[in-house]
Amino acid sequence: MNENEDFDVIIIGAGIGGYSAALRATNYKKRVAIIDKNLLGGTCLNRGCIPTKALLSYARDYNKILSMYKKEIFASIPYINMKKIAEDIQKTIIDLRKGLSYTLQHSGVKIIYGNAEIINSNTVLVKGFDNNIQKIYSKSIIIATGSKPMIPKIDGLTDVSFNDTDSIFLNDNIVMKSVLIIGGGIIGIEFANAFSMLGIKVYIIEKAKRLLPDFPIEISDYIQKILRKKGIEIFTDSSVKSVSEEDEEIIAQIDIYGQMKNLLTDKILLATGRIANMEIASGNINIINDGKNICINNNYMTNIAGIYAIGDVVSNQQLAYIASKQGEDVVDYIVKGIECHKIENVPLCVFIDPEIAVIGKTEKDFKITKQKYIVGKSLLFSNGKAVLEHRPEGFIKVLMDAYDHRILGAQLVCENAVELAELIFQYIKSKQTAEQILECVFPHPTIVEDIRKAIVNGLKRNEGVEK
Ligand SMILES: Cc1cc2nc3c(=O)[nH]c(=O)nc-3n(C[C@H](O)[C@H](O)[C@H](O)COP(=O)(O)OP(=O)(O)OC[C@H]3O[C@@H](n4cnc5c(N)ncnc54)[C@H](O)[C@@H]3O)c2cc1C
């Protein structure tokens, strides 16, 4: 057993939620310890946001070359080496992890590697990789233990080699000719889009009636068409009944609206959601959960005073930017007593081609609350930047209050939609009206011009509407 140590804040989990909390605490000159049983950076850096977006970046580059080849600008198509892509993605991850490690250490955060267990309201027991055991103490403990893949019950699954969102970027797992992706939510679609753009045959099985079931129907339908155009075979309202393996090929028996069909594929990727890592306390300490997440109050405190929880372990919207905001907010509360605000207007983003971002109120929300609204839409096919870059697909839709013309929401399906969502966020937060936005200049040629165009179209359509 090591010497025992006291800290102002102990954080369990060095993912984006945990390390954001750690860095915030050092801004207040607090003594901070962060513990992780795996790699610094957690899911986002090592298995999630970063590798998936790196994969998409290769896919986009390759597709630019492909389209130039089709126009005879390039004379040949280069061969894609997925093994090298896998290696390069790992290099990116390692570089970013080194940067994170440097930042944490130079901010004075003590990094401890090992499995953490809360044994009472102010004590954490850490079992290190070298079997070294130490106890550390603090009046404030933050649980930021994240999530792990949910493995669905499918006959034969445990007898075949399959990948989930934790394992797909390991070794050569992305080297394949075909893949069956189970789950048509954000993560499943992001993988499907990138793999298909890299020449891999992709099948998606989704049990809901449409892809992206949490998004407006218009977006689901639009994206489904775009993905099908890329050659992806999509089965909605369908499920995988059983899987088996023969001669290194996987046979999946799928149920498509009651009709059975066999699919042959190289690999299976489970994108069926993630469950919270809640096994953190032992002995006489009982941190209450609702079966899905650790329960917390408005300031992220659990049922035990001094023990807090943030990130995927508490959120039903598992997003890196929610985890990091919660990490900062909880530290502001612990150190300064600043009450945490509800995080609102969180953009829902999908990194595919074209990108998708949905932010603020949707038409469905207005129909429920019977609030009068204006909708302005612009189609990207006449946007200079979109056309010159050969990416004319998509639309921008802006939703405004019918009376004062404040911006209340937007749906963007276009290049850079995710970055543009931040602009809409600022419009909503600062209660900007359509007229105030139209006083501004929009650089040309840009995609952002079409936000202006959508607003103008909306106001035009609304002329003469009773106020
Ligand atoms: C494929 C994929 C793509 C994604 N893409 C995006 C994206 O583009 N944008 C976005 O916003 N979100 C994305 N996400 C979601 C995002 O990665 C998560 O919301 C985010 O990482 C959650 O952060 P966290 O800090 O709560 O948990 P995590 O990042 O999961 O970190 C938890 C850490 O706790 C450690 N830990 C757990 N238990 C213990 C213990 N007992 N002792 C010590 N350490 C422990 C784990 O080892 C882990 O490192 C993606 C997720 C996946 C899977």
C-alpha cells in the first residue's frame, strides 16, 4: 500500500468530462488527482470522436480524388490501403494523447493509472497496474467513468468475431471488404458513410422505422436517400435474428418486416448504443442509479454529499461537448458554489457527407406547443461555394418566432453544418431577430450565406401573415 494522499478534488475517469473538470480545478489552483484504468482521453480521443472523424477525413480526400478521376482531371485512381489508414489514425490518437498528458501534467494534475473504487464518501482506493494499492482522500470526488458498448442479444453472436465501437479501431479491424452495421443512429451512420466512401460494401440494419429516429423525419428521409446513392444497403424496421461464421465469412439472418433474408459479410460492427459505467463504489457506499444512469441533482451531486457525477455516466445524450461542459460546471459549483445551469439548445450533429446539425426548436416542438412560427429554407444547389466544391446537396432551414422573428432553431444539412450550428446557437442564446441578422454582412462565396438566404425566404413567405 502506497502513502496516502489528500487532494482538493479527485476525478475518476480521464475522458473528456474528467480532464475538463481537472483542468478547470487547476485554474482555481486546486490540488487535483485524476485516475484512469485505461488511456488518457477516454472514449472520445481513443475510440470515438477523433478516430471516426479522422476516418471521415480520409474518406473525403479519397472521394475528391475519385470525382476528379471521373472528370478525367486525374488519370488513375489510387489504391486505398486501409491498414495504413488504421496506423495513421492511431498515430493521430497518440499525438493528441501526448498533448493531453503534457497539458494535464503542466497544469499540476496528478495522473494515477489504475482501477478506482470509492470506499467511503471521501476515500478512493486505486489498484494500480503493478498491483500497487493506494488510498487517496478528498471532500470532493467526481465520477466521470463514461460508458461502454451495449451488446445486443443475437443468437450466435458470441461465437463469431464481431466489433463494437470500442474495438473497431484496434489492430486491422477496419481492413475489410464488407461490413454489416447493426444500428442506424448517429454512430452507425457515421461509420457507414465513411466506410462506403472508402470503397467498403456497407449494410445497415435499424430496428426503428427510419434511420436517425431522433431527428426530424425530413432529415432522416433525405439522408437515407443520400446514403443509398452511395451504395449503402439500408434495412429499417428490421433486426438481426442470428449470426454464424463459415470460411471467414459471416452469415447474418435478418428479419425485414417479417421476411427472412441471409446476408454475407466480412465483418459486423455493433452500433447499438452505449451503457453507463456505474460499477464504481463498494462496501457500505451506495450511489443510487435509475438502472441507466447515476442519479444526480441540478449541481451534479449524487445521493452522497461530496460525490458528483458527470458525462456519459449521467447523460442520456452521450456527447463529448456535454461531458466537458458538465465537467467545468461541476468544478465551478464545488469551488465557487456557482449553481449549474441546465445545458440547453445542444446541437445534435452527424459527421457525414453532407454534415447534419439540428439545433433548438423543431417544427414538431412548435406543433406540440401550438406556437406560431416561420420557417425559411434554402437549398444548397444554388450556393456558389457548394457548387464550386461539387457538394451541392443539402439544405438550411431556419425557424423563427412568427411575432418577433427571433431565431429559435435550425436544421442544417450541408458542408460545415456542424460548425455553423455554433453560429445558430449564438443567435438563439443572444435572442437575435431575423432583422438584426440581416443587418450583418456575410462573406461570399460561403455556405453561411445560405443562413441569410433561408431567413430572407422565411420572411418573404411570411409577408401578410396575421400578427
Ligand atoms: C464511435 C463514437 C464516436 C463518437 N463521436 C462523437 C462526436 O463526434 N462528438 C461527440 O460529442 N461525441 C461523440 N461520441 C461520444 C463521446 O465520445 C462521449 O460522449 C464522451 O467520450 C464521454 O466522455 P466521458 O468523459 O463521460 O467518458 P469517457 O470518455 O468514456 O471516459 C471515461 C473514462 O473513465 C475510465 N474509467 C471507467 N471506470 C473506471 C474506474 N473504475 N477506475 C478508473 N477509470 C475508470 C475509462 O477508462 C475511461 O477512460 C462518440 C462516441 C463513440 C463511441
